[in-house]
Amino acid sequence: MAGERPLLLLDCDPGHDDALALALAARHGELLGVTTVAGNVALERTTANALTMCEVLGLDVPVHAGSPRPLVAELRTAEFIHGTSGLDGPAHPPHRRTPASDDAVGFIVDTVRAHPGALWLIATGPLTNVALALRAAPDLAGSLRGVSIMGGGVPWGNVTPAAEFNILVDPEAADEVFRSGVPLTMAGLDATHQWMIDAPIIERVRACGGAAAAFCADLLDFYGAAYGTVYSDRNAGPLHDPVAVLAVTHPQLVTTERLHVAIELTGTHTRGMTVADLRGVRRGAAPNVDVVRTVDATAATDVLVDTLAEYR
């Protein structure tokens, strides 16, 4: 991509799609660090998986472990999609990498303050770390260039008919982030499901050559099969988390709509729902989120394949 390489932090819960988000963020932004949160699997595993992906991709990026549990709710995980390790599929290479710290929140606060107005925080897991950072340092809402999240959906969910996984894991954290005033971009299910990864695309990834592309192709094989078993009758899965990266690094590949989005906290059937005001009424609450509405899946796939071909 021509032009600037944005300053990035990646807060994630790897997770197959988080792994590919990391590959994109490290190539198309200046990635200053990775923070981990419990989500797809427990924190111990998400941290180990982030370190594994740094090894696979040959990245010299610090990984800071974050919150092991949501603010209020009991942790729910997604082994039914990501396997017991969170990155099932390929054999994980041995390595001696260790987390830089267990203070992800402190790292986020310090890094944002060191780059006022310049840093994008990309959050591809539950928003626990982000909410805790904003609690610890409310000034971050005005110091971040923006927060780009994968989460929610307009108007539907995946874990429940109303709620998407990342938001449902910690809706209280999401509520705090959405009400904080931080510049917010949301890549929800309605956008991410426009980019489905199937067997022909996986073969393009594998044909890139190199250990990293082979590892990622094996990840996608497992992910597509799991998605097909749980959600559909074909082995194809949406690349959720990379959309949150591309919305920052390749904004020309998405379109957004400025909407007011609130988080439902108490509904019997709708807890964790991202309630987007699509009415266009003049007296509604002020828009607070740039919601991704469309994704150029063909171009996004080309970016992904070309990016993975650069890793060896």
C-alpha cells in the first residue's frame, strides 16, 4: 500500500482470524506491540498463540498479557471454532519467546501517551483490556487516533441471534468503550461475512510458498472446516478480524456509515447486541461509530495473499 504506515497496537485473542490480522498489521502498519485478552480461549492460550504467530512470522514485537476474565460476566470461549489450543490445525513450532509483561493495560496507556493523536488500537477480541485502559486513563479517548474493532453486527449475531461473540463475552466492557467518546470503527458480522475464505483461496495462500504461508493455510483449512460444521454446509469461514485491520491500513477497501451504536446489557434475548440506529431521525442520539458496511472481498483477498507471500 502506498502512503503512510499507521502506528498500530493489536489487542487480540488468537484465534485463527486474529493470527491473520497480526500478519496484516505487521506488514502494513508500524506495529508497536501486541496485547492479549481472554476470549477465543483462556488468556494463557491466547498469549501463547500470539507468541507462536510472532515466531511463525519472524516478528520482533513485544507481546503483553492482559485480562484473564471479563469485567462482570463469566468467561465464555470458542473452542468449537478454534480448537482446544485456539490455533488448531498446523503443528506449532517450538520457540523460547515469553511475554514482555502481564500488564497489557499499562502498556496500552504508556504507548498511546507516547504517540498522542497518532496511534490506532485495533481490537479483535473482547474489549476488556480497552475498557480497563480507558478506566485507568480517561484521557486516552482523546489521545488515540482511533480504535478499530471486530465486533457486533447490524442487526444480527452469531453466538445468539442478536449478539456477536466478542461483544457478548464482555458486554460491560464494550458498553464502556462505545460510550467513551473514543473515535471508533466497527467491523461487524454483516461486513465480515462478505469476505469468505474457501478452498480455492486457501490454495492460493499455500501456493505462496514458505513456512509462514503453509502454517496459515493449515490454519484456514481447520477454520473453514470448523465453520462449515457449526454454521453452514460448506467449508468456508469469514475472515472477521482482518477486516478491522484493513479498515485502517486499506480504508479504500471498505465503506463505512456513521451511526449511533449502543450495547444491550440486560435483554433476556438480546444481551450483547450492538443496537445500531438506522432510522435516520434528527432527534436520535448522536452517531458515535463508523460502522463498516461493505468490504471489497476480491481486493482484500489479494492483499492477504500478497502479504503472506512476503513472509518466509
